[in-house]
Amino acid sequence: MPAAASSPSSPPPRTSALFAFVSFGAVIAAQTHAILTSPAEGDMGHLQKIMYVHVPAAWMTFLAFFVVLVFSARYLWKGRENDDLLAASAAEVGALFNGLTLMLGMIWGRPAWGVWWVWDARLTSTLVLFLIFVGYLALRAFVDDAEQRARWSAAVGAIGALNVPIVYMSVTWWRTLHQPPSSPATLDPAYTLGLRLNAIALLLVMIYFIRKRYEIARLERAAEHAAEAAAMGGR
Amino acid sequence: MIESNQVFIIAAYAVTWGGMLAYLAYLARRGGRARAESERMAPADRNAV
């Protein structure tokens, strides 16, 4: 039997609001800096500025699904309910960033490639990743038994996260229209600071989202436990 | 006049902010509901004990 979630102790509302303010403020500052200071790129011109949102969103997707992998594996090992709730919170936030990555890629692809979508390895594997985690969230919504839900979603989450290295390596393993991975190591130095700042800012937002979602999941689970206890008492 | 490429840049930033703010609103709504439910269940929990 899995260990029940300990009683939820959320951070004080003021701390949470301050973290949100700092995170979103950092995104505004990083985006403003990138838009105002990065020069037009040789081939793409100012279209390059989409990189500052598309690439960090893709990195946050990978990172969030890595969190899913770690906590899903830990749930399967130790059976702690909090690990399941944290994995589920990261999965939801990862799906958000995955969806954003796909949409931003399409917005970039239309003017750069002349098409919104092409079934190449990078785009297709990113879509498959997104669908796996939409399935993960649907599974959680439809399974009522908490223990079964946690076990099944831990298995799906861990297997789904294993798709991340395939997405990352897809541009190397197959011939794709998508360019090789963008990173500070492969970029012109004029763009590296902007990319780093935007990645850090989005990381703060991702941490805020996962923390907040986890806090809500624990409250919901505590209410579920209370309802179960009340039903048992009323028998 | 806005160049055609600028439309895509504006769209990309609008989608990013739209997505983040929509999720923030969803968290606020779901959090409020969860807190209300948890407060409603608390007396029942105590009674059960």
C-alpha cells in the first residue's frame, strides 16, 4: 500500500506571490533585453527573435519530463504518494511547455520554411511526446482509484519521458528540415546572453508552476482522503 | 507599417504569454476550488476522528 501524502503545508501566500512576481518579471526583463539588443540575423533577419521563446520552451519541456521520470521511478520504488503528485504536476506543466514549443515552432516555420508543419523527425517526435503526456493526463482524469492511477501514470510517465532523448537526438539521427539543436555553444555570441537569460527566466516560471500545481494536488488529495475517512466513519 | 515577419514575431510572444497567463488563471481557479473543498472537508474530517 502506498504511503499517504502528509498533510499539505503550503508556502505562505506572500512568498508564493513574490516568487510569481520575480519569475514573470524576469521573463519580461529577459525578453525586453533580447528584443532590444539582439541584432538581425544574416539569413532570418529579426525572425531569429522567436528563438528566445521557442528554444527555452523546448528546454523546459525536457526538464519537466525529466522531473516526471525521476519522481515516477521513485513512486514505483517507494510508493510515496507525494512523488506521484509531484510527477503529475511536472507532467501537466511539461505538457504546457510542449504545446507552446510546437505552436512556436509552427509560427517560426511558416515564414522560415514556407509551411506551418512538416512531418520530419524532430516535429513528429515532439508531437508524439506531447500526445503521450496528453494521454498521461487523460489517464489520471479517468482512473478513480488513487493507487491504480498513481501506478499506471508512473509507468506511462517514465516510458513517455524516455522519448525525450529521441526528440533531442532526432536532428542528428535523421535528415530533418529542422536545424541542429540551438545552444549557447552553437550560437553566434551576439545571441548567447539573450538565450541564457530567457532560459533562466522561463526556468523560474516553470518552478513556480510546478510548485503551485503540486500544492493544489496535495490539497485535492487531502480532501479526497478526508472524504474517504468520512465515508468509512459513516458506514 | 508592420513587416510580414514582425507579425510572426508578435504572434510568437503573444502565444507564449497567452499560454502562461491562461495556465496561471487555471491554477488560480483550481487552487481556489481546492482550498474551498479542503476547508469544507475539514469539519467532516474532525467529526470522523
